[in-house]
Amino acid sequence: MILRGILVSYLSRQFLTRVLAALFAFTALLQLLDLLDAASDVLERGGGVGDIAYYALLRLPVIMDRVLPLAVLMGALLTLLGLAQNNEIVALKSAGLTPYRLLGVLAPAAVGIGLFHFVLADQVVPRAERAFLSWWQESNPPGEEAERGKPVWLRAGGTILRVDRVLDRGRRLEGVELYPRDAAGRMQERITAGAATFEDGAWTLIGAQRVGLRAGGGTEIRREARLPWDLTLHPTNVVEVAAPTEKVPAHRLRTILSGDWSGSNSPAYYRTRLHKTYSGPLASLIMLLLAAPVAHGMRRSGNLAGGLTVGIVAGLLYLLTDGMLAALGEAGAMPAAMAAWGPTALFASIGAAIMVHVEG
């Protein structure tokens, strides 16, 4: 037990150190490229060195989320390559640690990385993206107005609404059009307003005009300077639809799918995103599995460069397949569960088959 504890500590430390080194290298490289591209835009908005540092800080979680699976792949390959080069795998085998058990020793560290990836992608990245979008919109160059952009369409309960412009973090809407519907989905009337304001937990339409259908035919037009708007729609929801983030927390995805929160995409998109939230962190285990058989086979063939190439190609193919199937799922061309979990199951089977073939 003492020997196993020492081995677990030693191998996990080697693995985590190399993953962190790869993560730092990939993140620093992409962060530098991103800053070279965006520094001029930040300076044009009246910012200085502090604003550039703030920009880099907000972009850091997004970049880390994207490169973490690749960092795990490189960390696993470098760890197992080092063991093979130093004949440590032979020593571990002589101590009774088979390649399969070696993979089991490294698996808890990969699970820990996966849990970190889950928290990063589900909690940290959405908040960083929202903070970045808010800061970017509020830091327009002096004397310039914010870009108007496209109209925003939402569904709140049985009402469809269109908004030309979102101001004051969703508490003021300009150019509002409402289309209330009955239980059968038929439009009852059309309401337009110059603006809508959110105060004391309720909406008020300013300069409203109501166009309704009469029972005997024709239309009825009514105008009101201020019209209370009885609609459950939080300003935060308006902001999220007007400027959506790439990452959406799992709890928000569930509320959108249940109809309690408005979204800007199709149900298939949000179902796929929800499945991806839970399948994404498993990429750490898949990368470890894809690297393990290659590293063990290198000591027999002596082709170190070839082994590394195979491991890198297999990992990149996994990321490519994962991205392609996720896009198909978000477009509704494939069931969400298959799009999210299919690459994980496929490459787990491939990695296991290669390992069995290499080790006999």
C-alpha cells in the first residue's frame, strides 16, 4: 500500500506538472495572438495598459477552456514518453504495475482535471464572457454611440416581442412591438410602443398603441401614454438574448428548455449544449486513453516521433469529430445525445482497442 501510494503520488505529479506546463504554453501563445489583434481596438476606445490587462483577464478563462483538452493530450504523451525513454515502464512492470493499472493510476488525476474543466466551462467562462460583452459595449470610443445591431426577438409566455434597442442593461427597451397570443397560438392584438422601462419589478410601455380585432370585423386602435405591461420578463433575460454568450450554464439551459427563460436559438441547439456540458469534461479521460497505448508501444518499435505523431493525430481527430457532431446536433440534423456523447463513446472504444492490440 505504501509503495502504491508513492507511485500514485509520483506519477500523478509528473502528469499534472506536464499538463499545467502545456496549458500555460498554449494559453500564453493564444493570449499573445489575441492581444496583438485586439490591443489597437482597446486603445481606440480610450483605454490604456490597465484596460489591456483587464481585456486579457476576461479572455483568459475562454482561452483556457478551449486549449485544456489539447493540454491534457500533450501532458499525457510527454509523461508516458518520459517513462518510456527512462525505462521506468519496465521498472513499473517488474513491480507488478501493468499498463492497464498504470492507466488507472493516472485516471484520478484526469478526473480531477475533468472536474476543473466542468467548473471552468459551466461557471467561470459564462461569467467572464458576460462581463467582457458588458464592458466592451460600455467602452465605446468617446463621442460614438453604440452600434444598433439587429432587432431582438423573444418569446415570453404566450407573447412574441420585438425590440429595436436594449439600453441600461435591459431595463429600457426602445422600438417595442408585442404580439400577444391566446392558448391556441392565435394573435389577439398588436401593441407598439416607443419604449418600455423596468421599474420596481414591473414593465411599463411608454407611448403605446394597441391594434385589436373587433368581433364583427375590422380593427380597433387605442393609444395610451403609459401602459402597464404584465409580463414575466427579467432584464437579464433581454440582455442575454440581445448579446448571447458562447457558453451557457447548465441551469440556464434547463430553464430555457422548460420555457421559463427566453433563448435566441432552437431547442435542438440548447439540448445539444446541455449534453455537451456533461460530456465535455470527459475529454481529459479520452485524451489519456488515446495517449496511453501509443506511449507503451514506442519502447518496442523505437519510433518515438512516430508514436507522438499518432497520439497527436488521434487527439486532434477526436476534437474535430466532437466539434463537427456538436454542430450537427445544434442545427437539429442529429439527435442531441448522439451528437454530444457519440465522439466520447467512439474514441473511447478506439483508444481501448489500440491499447489491447499494442499490449496484447
